[in-house]
Amino acid sequence: MMRTPKLPNVPFRWPDAERAGFTRWHFRQLVENGHVRQVLHGVYQTADLPCTIENRSRAAALVLNSFEVLRDRTAAWVHDVDTFEYRELEILPPVETSVLRGHTRTRRTGCAGGHRDLAFRDVIVLGGVPVTTPLRTALDLGCKLSRSSALAALDGFMRVQGITREQMEAELPRYRRRRGVVQLRQLVPLADPRAESPGESWTRIAILDAGLPAPQLQHWVCEGGRKVFRLDLAYPLSRVAVEYDGREFHDSPERRAADRKRRKWLTDRGWTVIVVDKDMLTAAAVAQWLGGLRTALQIAG
């Protein structure tokens, strides 16, 4: 009787699947059907395997040499902070690493190797994998990424890893003269753990960079002494709300119906609701909805 092949219940590479009895055709079908997903270049896991920090560390260990340290967005991924763009969820970005002193930077497919002067306190080991600490990773990304993505990274590390603004400010002198430090100094005072997704951070920085007042984050609308709805970004005195619709939470028919019901409830009570999604973050689209926000605030004022 032929044994049914079974995939590992941890992250694995193709040779592991081959040893378990899978053919390349069968394995490719599992990937195309969504039963298996690629999490790093050449590293896979079954779709039902939880995306925990432990499993992310196991995946990273499969592509890391003993003298390498995970950094930047790969380190953020291990720390459970999302810094990838939507398109990169299908076309995986390279694994970002730094080598320890005395070693040549890594040159291999799917890896962006480099050097970085890391102190002992900048590195921790998770699941046997050396990775830059949450604080070091957040500040490095605050320098390296675009302005909106950098703020999203800082917000994410505050929310997920509990980093404080005071901790970031204490580390800023180390970044003197580093490329991107001016941006980092500007963004640290704006970072806020109440932002619940990168999209909310992108929307907020667009508002602030347009010179508009800072909105309140996660504002509860109350009626009759009870909390009814929580708004992503709000100007309560002006009754103006800005909502970011993320693809992962607002794509189902049920979710869209609930959104319409909620927004009608708000408009019936005098609120102006401005909805933003990922397709409305181009320069032209941002200018349009920011114009609507500016008008709403002026009218309310």
C-alpha cells in the first residue's frame, strides 16, 4: 500500500518536500492552489501553519548562514511588524542580512547582503536566528524607507513590540550623520502605537504633510452613554472622520455591507466620512481626498 506523502508542519524547503515523497508537479499544484505558500525565497510552509514569530524564525534559519544577522524589513517580518507593500506579498522581496565583522557580505539569489556596524545590544537571537532588536530595526527602517512607510514601521513597532517614543529618542544620537536621520528625527515625534495598520499610518502622514490638523486616532463615537463605533482617524468637534479600508478587512460582501451601514449611521448624525484605500494613495488621488477633507473641516469650522 502506497504511503500518502505529508508535508512538514514547520517551514521547509523543496528538498524536504521531495524527501517526503512529493513530485515537483504535485508540489507546484499545492502552491498554485494556496495549500502551500512561499514565505521567503525558497522557503515554504503549509497555509494552515500559524504565522508566529517562532515559525518566522524557523523559516529565516533555513536561508541564513551562521555569520549573518537579519535586518531591516526581514527583521521586521520576524518581529511580526508588516512593512511590505501589497505587490511584494506576491513577488517576495529579498532576505536582508548583514554579516558580522571579518566576513564578506552575502551574495546569493534572494538575498540582499550588506554590512552594518551593529553593537552587541543591537542583536538578539530568536529561534536560533540572530536578528536586529525591535528598537534597532525600527530606527533603521525610519531612516531607510519612504516617509509614509517609515512612519508605518515606527507605528507598528510601537504597537506590536511596545517600543516607546522615549526609547527611540534616546537612540537618535547614534544615528548622527547617517543617511535618512533627518527623516527619522521628524517622524519619531509623530509615531503612535494607536495606528492599527500601515494604511492608517500612510493616511495620517498624508494629512499631516498637507498642513492639516492632526486627527485623533481610534476615536469612539458614543450615543446615549454607550460606545457605538470606533473611527480610524477623526476630528470629533468638526464631526469629520477619515477611514482607511484595508484589503484584508474590507473585501468581503458582509464587511462592505457593514461599512455602508455604519457610515450611513454616521452621516445621518451629521458626520462627514472620507474613505481612503490603497488605490487612493497616488499623488493625484491624495490631492483629491485631501481637498475634500480640507473643505469639510472649513465648513465645520
